[in-house]
Amino acid sequence: MSSLKDLEKRVKELESKVNKLEENHSNITDKNLSKKSKKKSSLNEKKSKKKKKPNKFLILMGEARKKKKESFEYNGNVYKGVPHDKFGMVYKKTN
């Protein structure tokens, strides 16, 4: 059988190994968190770009939709609307 002193010595060695592993784990998690925060900040910078202005067709279609017009004209073409439950009006080009 092992002596009591040998067992105590082994316990101390194992405790020191556990402490070292815990320190390494905390260092690794800190590095990972900093990487994630950098990614989020770069995403926020991308989101802060200005919105693109809608073109003239979309502006006219939006106005027609709000007023629930049956048709509107754009660039020499007539677009007729069909009532829609979800979108209000859906416009299609007529020939």
C-alpha cells in the first residue's frame, strides 16, 4: 500500500495541475469573447450605412398603393392593381 505521505504529495500535484488548467481556460475564454465583440462592432458599422433611395417607380407605386388606386402610369406603361389581403394592392404591367 501507498504511504499517506505519497498520497498527500500526489494530491498536491493534481491540485496544482487543476489550477493551471483553470487559468489557461479563463485566458482562452477571455480571448474568444474579445473576438466576438470585435465581430459585433464591425457588423454594427456595416448597418450604419445610409439607406438607398427608392427609384421613381417604387415611389409612384407606393403612393398608388396608399391611395388604393386601380392603376398608375410610369414611363409610358400602365400598371393595373389587383387587391391583395396581405399587401393591399399588387400592380402588374399591362400591354
